Amino acid sequence: MIVDCSVVLAWINDIEFRRDCLKLREAFEEGRISLKTTSFVKYEVLRRIAMRKIPSEVAKRLAHLLSEYLEFISEELDSRLVANSVGLSVSLGLSLSESSCAVLSRYRGEVYVTANEDLAKKLSSEGFSIQHVSTIF
Amino acid sequence: MNEKNQKKSVTISVRVPAWLKSEMEKTDINWSEYIRKVIEDRIKLERAKKIWAEIEDIVNSEGF
């Protein structure tokens, strides 16, 4: 499964579908499922942390730990996949972190899981293998 | 972990039932490689869990 920023952010924020997103992380940590994401998602998550109004030492520590954790699951895309991500981003009006997940999902033949309902509908109508996180368990 | 320890390999033994060993021998699988990979993946997961426990401490104490 490929997870995007909406899923990762729900792991640390009390937002909609958090429970479903946490179940996904727990299943990964128990070795029941495999999770992957892209380095673009990692940087997007870190960008959101940098925007938070929290003490800088806390932000640094959190960024360090999140970066280390996401290192276990994130994949660096090669130039061809990066180009495809940018192309998809432009044609469908997605963020680069979202389009990179869609591209990785298609390349790896794995389902893309998101907590963003609109995105799930949009990419599904474009023929991508995508599921909303609430439908996984 | 220093570089010398990373390169050094040691032997570990695993006891399995005789019937299982017999089944293993019927395949072309490199069991040593397979078991090494399974252990590596499990170790990664355990490290990930520890890191997440630290992340949760921060998230809970900062009231995210």
C-alpha cells in the first residue's frame, strides 16, 4: 500500500479518519501489511511541521523522529517517475506529494491509500487504483 | 554499530521439526538469505515502533 500525506498527518493530528489511519500504521508495525510512500510525502509532512506554532526545539526533535520513521517506508523516485509526477500534478491539479503517490502506486502495482475523499474520487475516476482509508478495514 | 561489526557475520541456529527440514530441502530457496531478510525486516519494524513511541510522547505532551 502507498500512503500519502493525509494518512501520515492523521497519525499525529486529531483529524477526520484518524482512527482508520492509525489502524493502518499498527498493521504495518505488526508486519501484517507493507506501507510505502515517497520522499515528496516526507518533505511535505516536514513542511507542515515547520509551519506549526510550536517551540523550535520541539519542532526539531519531531522532524528528526518523523524523518527517521518515514525513512523506513519512503522511496526516492527516479527522474522518469518524478517527471511523471509533475505531469500528473499539472494535468489533474494535484500537489506533488499526491501525484508522486499515484505514480508510485501505478509503477509498483500497489493500491494508493488516502484519507482525502475528494482525491480518492478524482483519481479513481482517472483509473488509478486508490482507496479511501475508511474502506481498508 | 561500527563498520567492522556490520561486515562480520555470525552463525545462529534454529531448531525446526524434521518434517519441516525435509520440506525445506525439496525447494530451491536459499533459506539462509530468506531468514536473514525476515530478521532484518523485523528489526526495522521494531526500530520504527520505538521511534513512533517517542513521536507519540511529543505529540501528546504538545497537545497536537
